[in-house]
Amino acid sequence: MKTIQRVLFVGLLLIVGLMALYAPSVSAAPTQVYPGDNVQAKIDATPAGGTVLVNQGVYHQSVVISKSLTLLSDRAVLDGSEPADTGTTLGHHAIDVAEGTTNVVIDGFEIRNYNQGGFRTNAGTGILAYYATSYVTIRNNNMHDNRADIWAYNYGDEDAPHHNHWTIVNNNINDIFCTNLSYGVISGNAVTLTEVTDIGIRIEAFIRYASPTADPLTVTDINITNNTIRGGGGAAFDFAGGITLDATSRHGEKVYLQNVRVTGNEISDLASNGIYVSSFVGDPDTHPGGIAEVRSLTIQNNDIVRNAACGTKMEGVIQSSLLGNTIKSNGEAGIQLNSVTACNINSNIVNRNLDGISLDASSGNTIQNNTTSRNACYGISLADLSNNNLVRLNQALYNATFDLVQDATCTGNVWKNNNFGTKSGF
């Protein structure tokens, strides 16, 4: 009998243990915020890892998040117009994610009218972070009438810690600007440029103050996917685009922007370029040894139409790909490559632009399986010492001036098995 009792007791302990092991965890109830409450005080009173639920209403306040937290909206509006709610602070920014903060979620707010202040760091911003934030998720927000909407900023100092692992998804916004952010996802956003911004979505690798002996800066692994970017009177800058990627070396340092994927986006009706990619190195006589490279970039399956400048413009890019894009009815070239090396331009439809695919001072590239038709000047053009490129298996037809063009400065190019009607300069 005792043996049976012991067996039953041990069995009971095992059952209790398994129930404890597999029982669902019970999260703490969210901190509730209602109109008239001080949102910052509620955040401060919530333990790290908790949730602050801001209920329906309009809040004329600014807040700082300095710990792991979910800031969740139930139809709440953060409004930067004065006066501030009684007993609260209203600054330039709606939400400031403090330096070193990790595991933050900002979900479901309307953020509007934070438009005071000057340029960049002092500008009115919807959501702002300066240094060393990580695992930040910004989703389902509607942001408008701010000086800037989402800025993961970094002053660019040599020792300034960088941002990592941001996810920006399903927002209605005017701009996203990320400096020295690695491991980011920007997806499913509706971006409408305004008359005060040329940004759209901008990823920047940049050191403002450094020496030639500084460690190399590498910004890596960004996915920009399935966003809709449209013009709304945006500024007409030739050095900007709906999506802008750039690496900058000013004082002899080495800067790399790499492993960026731009896929499945719709970019239209901008006053500038659809996509603009560039690298910049300061005066080599003053600061020798500087390197700025954009490399291992993939631009794939985007629709880029009716932009005032180029569909896609790339300067100083290496070892990258443009694949399967539809680029139509842009005011300048559909695809413009300046000083680009070792890129694969494959299976794009490039129609009814000023030029189709245009290369200047770009060598060692492969241009194949593209369709370039009914462009106002050239179908495929190589100029200004564009050497040793392979151009094959393209359909270049009904372009107004010439389908295929090579100027007298170009050597070593291979034109093979293209279907074309007219050519010049061979």
C-alpha cells in the first residue's frame, strides 16, 4: 500500500510540475493613460518591460523613453501644438528614445504638429533617437505635419555609438532618416513627401568628425521592402530620391554601406530621383586615404515611374545588382550609372524615359536581358570612359535617337546578341 501511495504522490508531483511548466504566463496589466494624465509620469511609473496604454484623446505633450517599454495607443493623438497640457512638458519632439535604450515598441499613434525648431537635431520630430538604441519597433503610426517624422540619428562623431535592429513597419509618414543604423527593416510604409523634405527614406553611413586613423565604419544589413513612396510637392534635389542611400568620408576615414536590399517598392511622382545611391569622399589633397563605398546593394522588383529626375541614379557603387525593376516615364534616365563598377543590370523594363540605361565613367558592368524602348533619346548608352562592359541579350527598340550608343572614349566593351534597330559610335 505504501508503495502505491509513493507512486501516486510522485505522479502527482510530476503532473503539478508539468502544469507549472506549460501554464501560460500572465503579463502585468498595462498602465492606463487617459486625457488629462501626464504621459511621462505614467511611463516613469511603469516597470521596465511593461506596457503603457494611451487611451483615446489628444495629448499636447512630449515624452522620453529610457527603458524597455511598449508604448501603445488606443486612438491616441500626440499633438505638438501649444499650449502643453497642464503639468506636462511639450518640446520639439513627440517621443525621444534615449541613448542606450533597447527593446522599445511604439504602436498606433497619430503624431502631428511637432514642427518647431531648426534643421535636423533641433527640428520638430515625431520619433527621435540619437545614439546606441537597439531593437526598436515603430509600427502602425500616422505621422504628419511634423518637421520630421522618424529619425534614428547619429551626429557622426568617430566614437558615437550606432543604432542596431530597428523595425519600421506599416506607418503613414512623410520621411524616415537613419544615420549609422545596421540590421534594419523598413517595410510596408506609405511615405508621402512634402514641400519641406527631400528625404522619403534615407539610409546614411557617415562620420562627421574623425581622423584617417579611425576604425572603418561599416553600416550593414538594411531591408527596404514593399513601401509606397509618392510625391506631394517634395523638393527638387538631384542628389536625393524617394529612397536615398549614401556613404560619406570627409576626413580620410573609411566608410562602407553594404548589404542593403531595396525590393518591391512603388516610387512615383517625385520632384527628384526615384532611387538615389551615392558615395562621397572629401578632398584627397587635404585628407588623403579616404574611402566611401556602397557595395553589395540589391535593387529588385521595384516600380519606379513618373519621377522628375532619374528612375534610379547610382554614383560610386560597386558589386551590386539592379534586377527586374519596372522603370517608366521618368524625366531623365531610367537607370543612370556614374563611376559604377562590377554591377549586374539584368531583366529590367526601362521604357519612355529621357534615356533608357546610361553609363558614364562606369566599367566592368554587365547589362543583359533588359528591355529599353520608346525612350526620348537613347536605349543603352556608354560614354565618358565606360570601358570593359558586357552588353548582351537586350531588347533596345524604338528609341527616338539611337537604340545603342557608344562614344569614342569607350574601349573594350562587348556588345553581343542584342535586338536593336539603330546604333551609333561603334
